[in-house]
Amino acid sequence: MDPLIEALHHHYGWDGFRPGQRPVVEAILAGQDVLAVLPTGGGKSLCYQLPALLRDGLVVVISPLVALMEDQVMQLQRRGISAACLHAGLDPSRRRDALVRLREERLRLLYLAPERLQGEATRQLIEDTAAQGKLVALAVDEAHCISAWGHDFRPDYRRLGQVRRLCPGVPVVALSATAAPRVRADIIRLLALRRPLVQVCSARRNNLHYAMRRRSRDPLPDVLEALGKSRGASLIYARTRRSVEQWAERLQAADVAATPYHAGLDPEVRQQALADFLDQEKPVLVATVAFGMGVDRSDVGLVLHLNLPATPEGYLQESGRAGRDGLPADCLVLFSPGDRTSLGWAMHASARRCADESATQEIQMRLELAQQQLRRIEAVAEGEFCLEQGLLLAVGELVPPCGRCDRCQQTARRRDWSEQAFAVLEVLEDSKGMNLRSLSESLSSTTGRKQERWGWLARRLVQEELITESNDGVQRLYLRESGRRFLRQPWPLHYAA
């Protein structure tokens, strides 16, 4: 029998690898560096866990979230695999137990936060294990965090390239669910990967049904309707801790046993919420987007976002937590045009806080990129083309329309907006920049048309590159030279009505 399949069946009970897994496992066993981009639910963790078991050695895994580390360790221990994590909030007795098992060479997976690698003791521990020939590989999970172009930039991740110098003969495997080509290039450069196997699998999930629609003034009926249709577990994402708690309370009042989850809760409360989500038959969890990385619940039938996501890449990861069992699942976004404005201000405030500590060109670049990504996800949400196609295009994957999403199943009625576009551009030509609200109010008062459609049209003209928008949180609109050409000689602009 194939030894890899035999080991897979022995440790996990599975009879075959998922797409992309086997080449990664084989490369690690051969001592080759790897960059693996496998979709959410594609089994990234197995790619480094199985080599540790086959080689009877240790794999050190760098992971960005304590909750993710704890969940992975819990899942491994349930399978009888010796695993531990080290982080700042760890109980002293668990820390001692992990170190004892490590010294006695009984540990197979050790999960560390990237910050831990800056400590001399941790670095010495890794170096000693490598010197004894017991370090099978270094795995960097959620590797997109290393890139300034990634959707979850983490400065501490950028220092991980230093680890290569501690154990030069040990393969490094970087894993992510989504990474556009320039993010992949950044990962290879910053981790100093040497002639790596680059394994990229499609992020398309044929069992997911995407829908994005305007959030009503009170979206509770829409949320209850979606929950009523859902199977298995339901995961509801809200933007802030306060809104998480408010929505959990509203659902509880509507006889839905919803549980809140966010970083501000006591560790014991979070752990119980996670356990309930994993163990109950049809749990409903309301959480911030930090929840879900690596959480092993395969029958999530609904992932519902109550706000516009910040990036297409991030949304692909979050929505990809649905339907990991291969059965049909729904991914619904309820958004408002105001979401992008509030997100833009939040990004700008975050950049200002960083600038107080160290004003760098990179921070400004990150802010501009974040605003571009925000405009891109808004264009997908408000556009008229296939939702999945638009999301995948953002990570560099070209696919035909999915035929499953709400957009593919609708027949959009298109109309010519050239006359209204002329009015928008004419107002901007006479100004030195104007924010969206002022522009909408000005046009509403002079034309008597609905304010909301003016805002929608202006956002479309930004996508058409007839207008440019500032990336400073104010989001002021300015006329481009292409917009001036349109005023001199208009051409038809057709959008779904």
C-alpha cells in the first residue's frame, strides 16, 4: 500500500488527499521549501502535520492568533497527536508541560505566536532542536500576514525571515488560503524561500452560493430568514465588539440561541463559546472577523456578514468557512453604502496611530492599498456581474461566471446613465474636490432626484476611472482628465438600474 495513504488513513482516517496536499507533503519530506495557497477548507494544516508524524520529529508552526493555536492543539490532541502551544496568556503548568515534552522529544507540533520568536529562549530552543536533527520543518500559517500587500498585514511576521538563519537546513513551508501573485512574491522574498515548490489551487468553491444585497433599515427579518433556511452551524460576522453583543442579544430576544464571541470577552467565556460552536447541533455564533481561522467545523451552512467586508481576499477566507463538508452552503453580505465611509475612517485612524510611533512610507502605502481594496469589494457588491468571479479576480484567478450566485441567477435591466454622469462630472469640474455627501446633496437639490442614486453613480464613475478619490479617510472626489474628455464628448455608460 502507498505509505503516504497508509499514514493518512492511520492518523486521520482518510483514504485520499485533497487537491494540492500530496505535492506539499512530499516536498517537505524531501527537504524542499514550499509556498502552498490552498482554499479555506482545503486541508492546509495536514500538509505540515503529517510530515511531523512520519518523521517522528517536531514541526514548529508560526500562527497569528491565540484562538487559532488553541483550536489546532485541541483538535490534534483529540486525534491522539502530541501538540502544544506557547503564548503570553498560557497557564504556567501548561507551559512547563510543553517544555518537558519538548525536551523529552515527545512533542510533534509546537505552535508559536510570531512575537515569541523575538525571545532569546525560544530562538535557542528552535536552534537546539534543529541541531539534534529533530526539527522536521518550520511552518508559517496564514502567511499572507507577512506581506505589506496582504489583507491582514502583521509587522512581526516580517521578521520571520530571520528564523531561516537559525536552522538553514530545515525546510520552510508558508501556507495561506488566498494570496494574489504579488503577495506570493512578497512571501517568497521575505521568508527567503529557496527554490520553493509553489502549489496554488483554485479558490473556487462549487458548493457555495454567494449573495450581496443592500441592508434594510432593520435587517433582523433578513437575518432570521437566512438562519431559518440554514443547515448545521451558522456564523454571523459583525464589525465591532459592541455590535456583536447587540446582535447576539437581538437574536436571543427572537428565540435564537445566539452566542457572542470577540477578543474583549474573558478567556473562559471565549473558550466555552468555541466549544459550544464545535459541539452543538445547530449553533449560531455572532463574532468579529478574527473568529474562524482554522476552526474545524465542516457543516457551517451559513456565513452572514452584517457589513461590507474590508477586502475581497479577506471575504474569500471568511466566506470559505461555509460548506467545508462539500454540501451546499450560503454566503450572504448585507451592506450599506455608508459601510465604506466608516471603514475608510477607521483605516485612516489606524494609520495615524501607527504614524505616531514610526511615520514610514510603508504605512501610507498600506493605507492607499486598503482604500483600493475597499473600493474593489464595494464594486463587487454593487456591480452587475458574477460575485464569485469578481472576488476571485481580486486574487489573480480568472474564472467564468459561477452560475450559482444571486447575480448570475438574476437578469439585470440595464439603462443608459450618460446624462446623469455628465451632471456629476460637471459639478466636480467646477469644484476643487468634494466629498460624496456634498456631491449627492448638491445634485439632489438641483435635479430633485434621489440622493442615494447620485452616490451610487459617483462610486461607479470612480470604478470607471472618470473620477479619482482621495485615500485619506475624507474620500474627496476629483475630476480626472478622462472625466474632462467625457464632458467634451460623452459616450454611453450602461449600468444595471
